[in-house]
Amino acid sequence: MPIDVTKATTAEPRRAELAWTHKDVLLYHLGIGAGADDLRYTFESPVLQVLPSFATVAGGALAAAGGLSMPGIDVDLATVLHGGQRIDVARPLPVHGEAVQSSRIAAVYDKGKAAVIILRSEVTDADGPLWTSDTQIFVRGEGGFGGERGPSARTETPDRDPDRTALRTTREDQALLYRLSGDWNPLHADPEFAKRAGFDRPILHGLCSYGIVLKAVVDTLLGGDAARVRGYTTRFAGIFFPGETLRIRMWSGQGRIQVSATAVERDDAPVLSDTVVEHA
């Protein structure tokens, strides 16, 4: 079996040095759709802030790619999808940073027809912890090895109309711009590779949708203050194509905002579900 569960989960954590500047932050924000009306995300001024979802690409150490190169993991990239993502931030992310990332395979779950790899990364700098992330890597065809199925809890959508709804239209070249932040998976650029993976055309990175949705929540319900975000989790429920429009529904609660994101042009097909933004 290409995934050696024991070897993967008992391997020593892998350390990597991360470094980024305001240029990386600006490029990331442009990649998730920020523009001329969003100078707090796109201009190197004293008010430049960093969306916590930048943690998924900071320093170019893309979590999913790192997980696929860990000991005990040997899979075909065409069978891999990003299943879900969680980030917990200890404090606002700096515009310029140098940090150390320690990553390990926290678990490998058996979903029958697929395996789910949980990659946990903890990042610290000279001032202490910055963020912790859990990346769920879904590998088709690698299940059935008799392992634990893992948690399957779902976040119930409130039985009422959303407090706010936002529409975010993406560019036809959104994936080509976003991939410059470090996710070079050809699934998002090469039509032939996308067809081999079972898609009509390249799909948008799940983490790009993840960033777009967080920015919409921050701008709509958190007063445009990214520093208020404490945690952000989602499950990637379906594909999304560059050029489509996200419908982002938001329900406010005590210290948390539940979110759903769907593709408007495909009868509101699910894109992100079980999505929660925790905030101060």
C-alpha cells in the first residue's frame, strides 16, 4: 500500500524555516480577489493587514504538498484532493516574518474508497506561537486498509435565513494568479492533467476559495479587521471553476460565524461546508 500508516504517523516532525515579506502578502491577497478597493490588503502602507488564511502559503511551504512528501506517503498526485482545512491563530500575522514550522502526520483515516491524511503544522517565531494548521488530504483509491474511519461530525446550518449574503465573482485566470503563491499542482492550470483527474477543465484551488470566503466574512461582519479572527475551519464540499461566482451565506453567533459557500452558476452546488470563523 502506498500509504504506510505506522511509518507516517510515527515519523519525526519535519522542520522548515519560513520567511515572507509584504510582497508575498500582497500577491496572496490579489490571488484571492482583493483589488483597488481593498488597499488595506493590496498596498504596502501602515494599514496593510494580513488575512489569517495567508498562513496556508506563508513562506512558500504549502502544507498539502509537504504532507505528500512525508515518510510513508507515496501517492499519485492525480488522486489527491484537499479535503478540509483548519487554522488557529495565536495573534495577528505579521506583514514581514521569519518563523519555524514543525509538521507531522497526526492521523491517517480509512474512508473505505479513500484515505484521509491529517497533516498538523505548528508555526512559531521569536515572539512565540503564531498559528497551528490541520490540513486534510483526501486520497482517492487508498482506503480499505482496515484503519479508523475518523471523525465525521458536521456543522448544522442554522434553520433560519442568513444574517448576511455576499457574492464574489472570480476571474477566468484566478487559478493562474493564485498558484503564484506556491500551489503548483497542475490540476489548477493544465487542461490535460485536469481531464486525467476526472474534471472537464482546471478547477480553482480549494484554498483560494477558502481565502475568498474569509475575506468576505471579515469585510462583511468583522468591520474589515482581520486581527479579530481566531480560528477558521472548512470542509471542501465540491469543485469550483475559475470565472464562477461564490454565494457566501453567513450566520452570526456568539464569537463565531457559520458560513456556507456555493457556486451560483451551477444551481448553488456546494463548494465549502461545515465552515466556521471564530473571532474576538
